[in-house]
Amino acid sequence: MWPHPLFLGIFLCPHIDAFNTDFIVDFLKVKQSKSAVFFHCGDDVESYRMYRVMMEMNLSLRFINIGKSTHLEVLEVLPQRNYARTTCIFDCSCGGSLELLKKFSEQRFFNTTYSWLFLDDDGSSGDGREILSKLEGIQINSDVTSVKQITFENETSYELQDVYTIGKHLCKDVYHTTYGQWNAIDGLVFVPNYNRYYTRGNFGGLQLRGTTVIDRDNVTGADVDSILSIPGSEPGIVVFVKYHYALLDFLRHYHNFSIKYRVARGWAGRLKTGYRLGMLGILGRNEADVAATGIFQRINRHAEFDIIHQSWEFRAGFIYRITPELSNAAGGGDFFKPFDSSVWIATSLMVLLIVVILKLSGFLIFKTFENELNLSWAAYIVVVIGTISQQGIPGKISRIFSVKIVLSSLLMLVLVVYNYYTSVVVGGLLSSPGMGPETVREIIDSPLVVSFRDIGYHKILFRETKVPIIRELYDKKVKPSREGKDMLAVYSDIVTAVPFLKRGGYAFHCEMTEAFQEIAYEFDANDICELRTANGLFNDLRLMSFVLPKRSMYTEMFRITMMRIQEVGLIKRTLKIYKIEKPICQSGGRVNPVEFFGVSTAFTVLGVGMALSIVIVVAESISVRKSKKAEKDNKIFKQRR
């Protein structure tokens, strides 16, 4: 059953006798009311009799005489927020009743948590139906009951009719559906299995106004169904638009309505005059009843739209294929990468300390025993490097026991460090390929050529954003011109971008689930294992919602329907169709070849050593020549003397 409201408005004829009081008491018990307000224009005797009955039910009661009150303010009589179950009893025969009811309608007392009961005297005057037809607030979410009095063989009964309209703004009539009856013998008797949700839920083929976002030229509302009904990526259409179209299609079939679409090129925007653009502008002006798309759940949008379902997790990012160049650029092939800088510093200090110890030992031994161990600093450095390189120890040095202990400690250090170093290198090559760039900053600093999904929100982001890192990305990766036919454009569609991703050297920014399906078709097992993702430009926005215009008459009903669709598993099934996950790496580890950058340190050391040796040889040669020339000159000088 439709949930019981907090407020109940009852419209009665002017004669409140004992019989009508019994009907009111039974109705209040069903509604579980805690207080009541009587709008009447009768005498005080009738009010007193009703007051006694309500006091016996332990109900709070207040009387308002419509005939004596002029310029009655509805917000002063009934607060819009009242947490007690309150019943408002209204005498429809009083003068000015229609004008007062229109005020209630304008303040949306029919569309929030209020319930209304309209009592027609005998059904012949038609005043009740006429009043209801003039109230714009009567909608599909209104809880309004029309009670028709029936007299047969001196026995009076009341027929309860559910009153609503499925779209008064769409020129639809007010419906009256009988759901119960009251008589003095049986009391209130409801129609078996009557449910307002199911009764009102059949829209009878009503055509609602819809809107969606398709960033493509020459698309009209008549093309929407044929475009959005087919899963898969298409130019100008993001995948979550198709997903929300599928959700809206569930609602359309469940409630039996059709949609006339209005196509927008973007989601939001605003002119200098304040006029709102895009799909949000259409919904905000109540120019559409439903939207076949989702919006980001920003805080300022809660006051503008009704959320009927939290529908989609938006995950935008960069997709690229890891290559040796990217690993090297990130330091993956660096000679120094397996060890932290602190390890290299400690090892270098230890080697230097050993050289000093050897030099000091040689000097002391030379002073004591006068042997030939007092070598130069360069000689000891060569000895230590030879020991580290496992090239053996010179015989002269190995004969001294104290020096043996020092060099044995050095060999033990080299053994441990070498094992750790090789295990890290081999393990990295065999089991864990390079990670590559993972943030926007690393994407900017990488050699990757960046492309973006050709959709409106990317272009608007670059045009309006003031975030420094996004401006830097635009200046370095987007703004420079791209010459050549074999280059991926700045804005591209997924089908065009995936072959470039497979080639390597390119990064494509989109909602990642859009590209995964096409990647699964194009990439082989080894290529999928080299697929990498990086954080995108919309990480602060994740959750998207399925929304309706604020205070839409369809909000509560569609929320219930979406919950039931989710409970039976249709939401999960639809997500599997439209939200494709990243393909799983099912291939064995691929050993990436060592690039020159990985061994560049060794070649650098070799080149520096060769250059230094050449310089030293040249210097020594010049020095020897000068010394020989000096000796020759001395000999000649001595001979002349």
C-alpha cells in the first residue's frame, strides 16, 4: 500500500452528526493521526460534539471557521514541515473554499506528505469533481481520496475513490478509482489487494518529455532510440548515456509510457545573462520529465534535481601501453634503480674506508718490516675494484694476515650486495614489468603523445579550467601542433585511438570502460599484459546519479521502481553489458629486452675511464719527453763544459 502520510485533509459537508463522526473516527484510526484541524463554517454546537469525540481518542484538535476568517494564510494554518500525523477536516460547502484550496495547491500541500479526503454529499451536484479538476496540485504523487455518499433504503454508505492524474501538465484528466467503502455495520472495507503503486503505475501509453546528450551533428529526437539502444562505443556518445537510456527503457516498459526526446549537445553551461544551457538547463526549467543520461552528484545540484538512483561510477583516466622507453624514462632500466640511494652511499663509504685501511696497513708494515707493501693510492683503489669485481688479489698483499681479514670482509660484503642486486633485477625482468606513469604529472613528463575522447566535456574543461596542472597539460601536450599523417589527433574517437595505443607511445584519456571493450578485440594476450592506466582529470567526481526535475510528480514512483529493478538483478545485469572491466592478463610474463639506457652507466664508466687514461697517457708522454729533453740538454751542456 501507499505509505500513510503525515497530514490528512478531510472535506466534509456542513452537517457533522453522530453518523459522520463514526466515519471520521474510523478513517483517523486507519491513518493513525495524532492531531486534527477542522475547517468549517458551521455552528459551535457541531464543533463541540466533534471535539468531545476527538478528546476521547486522545487527539489534538483545532477548529478554524472559514466564514469568519478573512485572508487566511495557509502557511500560518498548516506548517509545511510537521512531524505529527495531522488530519485536516474541511467543509467544502463554505464560501471561498475553492480559493483557499487553490492556495494549498500553489504551496504544494497536495504533493509532499499530505493526504486529502473529499466528501461529496450525494454525488449529484458534481461539486467535488469540479473542485478537484481545478486544482493544479493534483498529480500522480498526490494522496487524495474522494468520498461519495450513497443512500439506499435509508442506509448510508461512503464509497472511497483514489484521485490522481498521470500528467496534468500534459493535458491528462483526473482519474477516480474506487478502492474502499464504509458503512455503519462493517466500517471501512478496502478492495482486496489494492495498491496505489500498481494502480497509478500504468500510464496508459502517455508520452513524456525526455532529453539526452548526444554530441553529434544532425541528430534529432526521432534518432535517439535507434542510436542509444545498441551497446558499444560510438562517436559523440559516452557509454553512461547508453546505460541510463537502458534504465529509462526499464521504466518505460514497466509504467507503459513513451518518450519524445529533445537532444542537447552538452550537459551544462550558462550564458552571461544567467540562462542555463544543456541538458541540466532543460531539466531545471521543467521542459522535460525524464533524462536518458546521468549527472555528477555535486552538492549544489541536490537543491535542483531529484535523485531516483545512484547509478554509475565515473572512472576517467589515461590508457596506454607500457614500452621499454617508458620504463627507462621512469627509471625502470636505470643501473642504480635496484638499490636505494642510501645503499649506494653506504657501499661507497665502506669501499673508501677499506682503501684507507689498506693504505694505512701498508704504510705501517713498510715502516716495521721494510717490505714493498707501501703502494700508491691508485694501486690500492685498483686492488679494491679488482676484488669487488672478483678478479682475485695480488700475491704480495694476500700474504699479510691482517690484509686478508680486510679483503675477506670486502668479499663477503660484495657477495651479499651482489645477490640482492641480481635478485631484484632478474625478478623485475621476469615477473613485474615496469609500471610506467601513474599520475597526471608523470604523464606530462613522459614522452607519451596524449589524445582525448572527442566529447564536449573535455573541450569545456580545457577552455574553462584554472587548475595549474591541467593548464600545464594543455600547454605541453594539447596546444602544440601535430604535423604528419601518422599522428593521433588531439581529440579522437575510441576506434581510431586503439590501434595507436597498441603501437605504443600514445596515451588516450576517456572514461576507461569505454575503451576496454575495443581493446579486448584488438590486443592479443601479451599486449593486454602491457596495458597500463593512469589517473585522469576527473578524479574528484566519481558518483553519477539518475535524476528528474526537482519536485517531479514521478520521483517517488520511479524510485520505488528502480529499487525493485535492482532487487531482481536487472541493474547488475545491465552494468555487465555496459560497464566493461579491464581485460585480465592471462599470458605468462614477458621478458623485456635490456635497452641501452639500462647499461648506459657501464658504458659511461668505460668511456670516462678510457678518456681519463688517454689524458693521463698523453700527459705522461709529454712529461717523459720533457724530462728526456732536459736530460739531453744537460748532457750537451756538460759536454761543452
